[in-house]
Amino acid sequence: MDQNIEHLLQPTLSIKEQRVPIFSVRAGFFTAFFGGPLAVTLLSALNSRRLKRLKKDLILYFIGISGFLVYLFILLDIPQGVNISEWMSSQRRENMVYKYGSRGLGLVFWAVYYYLHKQYYKTMSLFDMEPPNPWTSAILCIVIGGFFQFMSAMLVIFIRGLI
């Protein structure tokens, strides 16, 4: 019989396991609402990076970004010979999908990313962990996500013009 069985007496939930708090659900919601799909994807990627599982979640983020690009490609069907800025302003007034679609898609992305990190949110509440301050990260994600959303729209308009 093996005399060295001390490893069996070690608790499975040891102190050695590092618990890292991630940005709160509310921070993700407001980032999705004000920043759209790319901003909430960036914030969720920051959560994945804090959890050291970014490589595992990267495929879901690429699927989300691809879905957003398909959404833009479908939405930005600009007729030939029309002034783009006038067409966009008329769409913003008349078309509810054009006006609120990005916000709605951002909230769908938020729900998917919440489900992705749901067990970590439960762990945070179980151990009464305080989430980090999201102000700077969320604002940066909103600004950077808005910039890339604008650049993606311009790229889609350019590609649509070539087709």
C-alpha cells in the first residue's frame, strides 16, 4: 500500500486557484447599448483575457464580428447614383432597422457573451467578489468599437460599389 497519500487529502477547491473578477453584467449591457456589437465584443474579449481563456473564446468573437459584417452588407444596399449622405439620413428617419438595428444586435451579442461567462459571474457572486471599475475600459471599448463600426460600414459601402 502507498504510504504517500497526502495528495488525496488536498481540497479540490484550493486557495492556489486564482479567482479573477471580470467586468460586471451591467457594464456589458451599457457597453452593448451605447457602443453596439463591436464594443461589447471588445469588452467581452477583455473579460476573456482576464480569465486567461481568450484563445478559447476567440472563435466565438470572430463569428460575432462576421455576423456583424453580414448584417452591414445586407443593411447597406445603397442604390446607384444616389447621394450616400442623403440616403443614410433618410434611412435613419424612416427605417427602424437602420436606426436601431446595431443597438439591438449589440444587445444580442451581450446576451451571448453573458452566457459564455455565466459561470464566472456566478462564482463572483458566490465569493462576493467586487468587479473591477469598468469606466475607462467601457468608454475605450465604445470609442474603439464605434470607430471600427464606422470603418466597417465604409468598407462595406466601398465593396458594394465595386459589385
